[in-house]
Amino acid sequence: MKILLGALGAALVVVLGVLGWMGALSSVEVAERDMGPYQFVYVHEASTDFEKIGRITESLGQRLEAAGFDQRKPAQEYFPAGRGMQNRIGFVVQRMVSAEVLGAETFYQDIPVRKYMVAEFPFRNPMSFAVGHLRVNPAFEAHLKKHSYAQTSALVILDGDRIVYLSPIGAS
């Protein structure tokens, strides 16, 4: 019995250690600040399936790299359910992208400087997006409610070792 309890205790310590390393046990601070501008290249995707998003990101990244866009950051824009808008999966790039690079199903959007709710989360591996989603969304929801802001989209940008979550501030 002592061995079983010891093994369970050790497993719990390992799980808590991994969760802590992933950022799941850290507090999420929401700030308000001006961010942008961004040049966003994306494809539309209705699902939030992490594997499918990964394949889309990899394929678009290869196209952009072949076209000379070596400075790019993976980015997604998600819209609230029921609004009839598909999510956008792509990259923030450093310059405008021509129609020849975009093709028929890829789009380009200039996102101007604007005020956002901003939260950052550590990036450790692809599972960081799932953990970050579970931690940041409730913090954004609480901030929205506290300030009576309207629910808008969320822009998620992988910036090196951190994930930057942005949600435009809209009055209700």
C-alpha cells in the first residue's frame, strides 16, 4: 500500500510539474494596450481541430517561405460561435503579399493599430495552445464582463517562446 501511495504521489508531482512548466498553474494577466499594425495572410477554416490547423499552418508556411517570406509568425483569428464567420489560420508577415503568392483560397488583410485586451502565455510545445486557450479565455471573459465590453474576435500570435493573445476592445 505504501508503494502504491508513493507511486501515486510521485505521478502527481510529475503531472503538476509538467502543468506548471506549461503555464497551466500560472495566473493570466490581462492588459489593455494599443497593438499592431499587422499584415495577416490566412485561409478560412471552420474547425478548431489542432491537427488540421497544424497542417494548414505548415502548408501555408511552406508557400510563404518559397515566396521569400522568411520573417513570419503563425497566427490565428477566432470568432465567437454563431456569428457566421469562419476562423482564420495563417501568419503575420512583415510586408504585403502579392496575389500571385496568395492564390485563390488565401487572403491578405492589413490590421491597423487598435486597442486590445492582451495576455501572454508561455510556448513550450504545440500543446501550449490548448493549455493557453483554457487559461486565457476565462481571463478575457472576466475582463469583458468587468468592463462591459462586447465580445469580439481573438487573434493568437506565436511570437518566439510566447503566445500573444489579442482581443479587440469593443464597447457593448
